[in-house]
Amino acid sequence: MRSSIVPTLLWGYWANIVYIIGMIGYLTIDTISYTYLSFNTTLSFVIYIVLAILFVIDAVLYTIDWYIYAVKLRKTKDESIKYRSEFVACIFQNLGSYFYFIGALLSFNKIQWMTRILFFNFIGIICFLIESIFTIIGWIIIFRRNPKNSCTIQVNK
């Protein structure tokens, strides 16, 4: 009999893979764009759109991962939902990703839309900052509830 739990635990794994691909993509395209000023702006625009879409997908995967762990894998339906601060972090991660995506969409005409691009990117940065604060709060709550989850050296005897 196949376990239905094992595939659900891979959401976080794939979210991390998509995140790593997106970060390497941003590092590469930014390096190329700043090194070669004559780099094709249309190609650059398309790559930024694809990378922004990757981060929207990444945010959705992290949200699904939270839902599986906090809601679906509860022992009983009467048990309270766990990791509420991480849920708020997921909301802000999604918002930040969408704001960055809107900024990337507007970058097809940077001269006309520069103030709006900067506005959406700034709001995205604020959302990611709030997301990171709630993620750290979630870690603090988890480590205080169960000190065994904290970072310690494991010694086999």
C-alpha cells in the first residue's frame, strides 16, 4: 500500500529547488546586464518575467507546504492549527512575489513606468521583510516549545 504522506512532504523540497534556480537566475542575469551594457533588453525583460514567475511558484509551493504540515497532518481535526506565524509569513511572501512580478511586467518600458516599477519593487521588499520577521518568530516559537528542535551537535554513542 502506498503512503499518501510521503509525496505531500516534497512540497518544501520543490519550493527550495525552485528558489535556488530563481536565485541563480537573478545572479546570472544581473551579472550579465551590469557587465555587458549592450545586452539585449528584450531578452533581459523576458528572463526577468520568467524569474518573477518562478518566485510566484516558489511562494505558492511554500504555502502548500505550510498547509500540509499545519493543517492536513494534524492528529485530529479538533487540534488547533499550528505554525500561524508561518502562515502570515506565507501571505507576505506571496504578496512580495506578486509585487515583484508586477514590477517585472512593467519593465518593458522602463522610461515610462520607472516610478511605478520602483514603487512595486519597494512594496515587494517591505513584504519580504515582514515575511522574514514572521518566519523568525515562527522559529523562536518552535524552538521554545521543543528544545530538541534547536541546533545541537548529535553524538552517536
